Amino acid sequence: MHKSAHILVLDPDPLNRVVLQNTLEETYLVTLSSSPEQAQEELNSTCVDLIIMDNQQLGDAAEVFLQTLKANPETAQLPVIVISASASFLDEAQSLQQGAVDYITKPFNPNIVKARVKIHLAIKQRNDQLCEQALVDGMTSLPNRRALDKTLAMFWRQCASGVRPLAVFVLGVDHFERYNKLFGHARGDECLYKIAQVVAGIINNMDGFTARYDGGRFVALLRDISEVEAQEVAEAIHMAVAALAIRHPESPTCAHVTVSAGICYTKADFARAHRDPLDLAASALNDARERQQKAVLSVV
């Protein structure tokens, strides 16, 4: 049977965990954790849709756990339902102020728990849909610049923590302004859409990330590749776009649409801000165009 959502139950008491598991497992995938540390490991390794935790059993660790969740952009919006033996209005208010979305007192009715869980999962689903829409470029269907900033920050943290190489590509459609002026913005939009699909097809197959940057520029992110491989990727993108054979009579360099690439390759120096490689890659793109090269790679 397909489980509609993943719920993490955090409770030191094994009996409480089993009761909640029995209450919810018919409909949801339920994972049990006995400590905040174990719960955090689960959050780091898989996607969780909702957390149920007993704040009294956890004591002061409950507040710390909630603070940690809210401080992390990747879990800040994760709904948390507190279940507690305390019927105190002050305790309930404190839990809500700390970031919980709901508070259920013991002994609880299983039907009430199911109903509350269903409500908060529906709210989360709707919020997720709105967030996804807000992160998509309407013209190319690629992630937009807001999504790029979010993903670049995440990739930067991951690579910095493991000192893993990160390649940031800024890809620009050559002489795109002339193309727009000649054929009009509708044809220009169609051109960008075709190029977006080609770039995303190559990068996404390598477990990377592709986004619309601005105008006729795109950004691609790839982890764990060598400098040579980064240059090969840029060459593959250049050839794939050329293979589209999109006519460009106004281009002073080619009869069809082409792209150039600037690459910032970071393998050691992660002390800088995560947006710096983006600026360096954009600068490398300008160098590539001035030198009339397909790509220029900058290593930092």
C-alpha cells in the first residue's frame, strides 16, 4: 500500500512511540526516534513531512530541538505537533511560541490525532505547491533565480563540509539581444525554452542543478567533477545547443544560435561567500566572449 506522507515520531518512551505508530501506520509511513539526535539523523537522510514529539518526555531538549529545526532553512517550515501530558495553557502557549503548529494533550483520542495530522499535512502540501510555483521560471520551466540562490547555498555548504569540488557554470546565449530584435520576443522566448531543455537534460543527468539566471543566461551547478570534466561539460552544452540549428542571421560569429560558458571551479577555498563563485563565473563568461572562446574556467 502506498503511504501518503512520512511522519517522524520523537518520543523517549517506547510505549508512546508504539501507540502513535499503531495509530498512524495504516495511512502513513512512520519512523520512530527516541532522541533528538536520532531524529536529526533521520531528517538529514530522508524527507519527512511532519513531526510528532512529546515535549514533556524530552524536557529541555524539546525546546533546543525546535530551535534547531527553525534555524535550518531546509526544516524551518516542517510542521511539528506536540503531544503532552500537561493540560496547562501556559505549556501549550510556550510550545506554539517555540514553533509547534499544534498541541494535543494526553490521554489522546486516536481519531483526534489522525484528524489533526491530516489537516496539517494538507496545509503543508498546499504550502509546498505554492513554494514550488514561486521557485519556477514561467518561460523556461526551469528553477528561477530565487531557487538558484537557495540551491547554491545548500551545495556550497555540502561541498565546504566535505571539501568536495563544486563547478558553477554561467551560460550565456551569444548575441541574444540581436536575435530578439530580429525575430521578436516571442521567438526569443521559444529559443530560450529550447536551450533550457538541452542544458537541463545534460546537467540533471549528472545529478546537477540548472536554473534561469536572467535574460539570455543560465546557471548550472555540478559537484564532484574534475576541472577537465567541467570543461567537457561546457563543450557538450555548446555542441548540443549548436545541434538545435536555431538560425541567427544577425550573429557576427555564427549562422546559428550558440552559447558561451564561464566556469568557477572551487576545490579548496570555501572561505568566501557562496555567491562569490557565481560572480566569478559571470566574469569568466565575459572573458570567454571577449576571447571568442567557447568557455573560460577560473579555479579558486
